[in-house]
Amino acid sequence: MDRRDFMTWMGVGALAASLPVVIAACAPDQGDETAAADPCAAADPCAAADPCAAGSVATGEAKAVGTLADLDANGQILSESASVGPVLVVHQPDNPDALVAVNPTCTHNGCTVDWVADQAQFACPCHGSQFAPDGDVLQGPASQPLTTYEVSVDGDTVLVSPA
Ligand code: FES
């Protein structure tokens, strides 16, 4: 065996020795107790798109997204970079004292929906999907509802947390 053959053989050996480590890192962990409490703990780190990447909801803790003064002045609070993910807060059409919070990312192809107050619905400017205040699809092409958040008020601060 000359030096080149020896180095080739060693390279193949090193690759074969590291393969079980790579496979174990990407294998699902069936016994992980944290997976049930935190949906992102069960995310597949080897998947092409990580659902728990920045912008998605990872915890149940309420986060401030604006103030009632903002909401009253603008008719909505739109925070596309809130720590819980993109958030659009509006007054509930049939009960203006209550608030509604959704993730405004259209489930069809990811455009940001607008709140159309006089029609009491969220409308997507890209392909025309329409959503009810509770996020349900009123008109496609979207087939999945908008993600909703729990919304609360502390003083003048509007808080949201995963529903
Ligand atoms: Fe909203 Fe297509 S991205 S309808």
C-alpha cells in the first residue's frame, strides 16, 4: 500500500466513523419530555425550513406590541417584528371593547394581509384571500386560517401571546 492508497483509506474510514454522529443528530428524539411543552422543541433541526426560526411563536409569554393610543389613532397595531412573530391587532367589529390579534402573514403565499374595517375582515392584497376577524378563511385561494394570538391589555399596553 503506497502513501496515496493509505490516505484514501484513512479518509473513507474517518467519513464512515462520523456517519453515526450525523445520523443521531438528525434522528427524532421520541423520549424528549420538553417536546410536549414547547412545540419548537420538537422542530426538526435537519429540515430545510425551520418552523421555529425567527418570527415564529416559541413561548406562551405575553409580549407588548403597542398601546391602546396607537390602536385608537391608527385603527390597528401592525408589528411585523414582534418577538412573538408578526402581529396585527384590531378592535373586534361586533364588540369594540374587545381586541383581536392575528399573525397577518397570509397562509396562501406569505403576503401581509390588511385589515378592512368597513368589511370587518382581513384581506390579502396579493391574490384576494379574505379572512374573518377570528382568522377563518372567508375566500381563497388560502385554505388555512390565519394564526391567532391571545390579546390582553395592561394599562395602555397591548399584549399578545400564543393562543
Ligand atoms: Fe395571500 Fe396569495 S398570498 S392570497
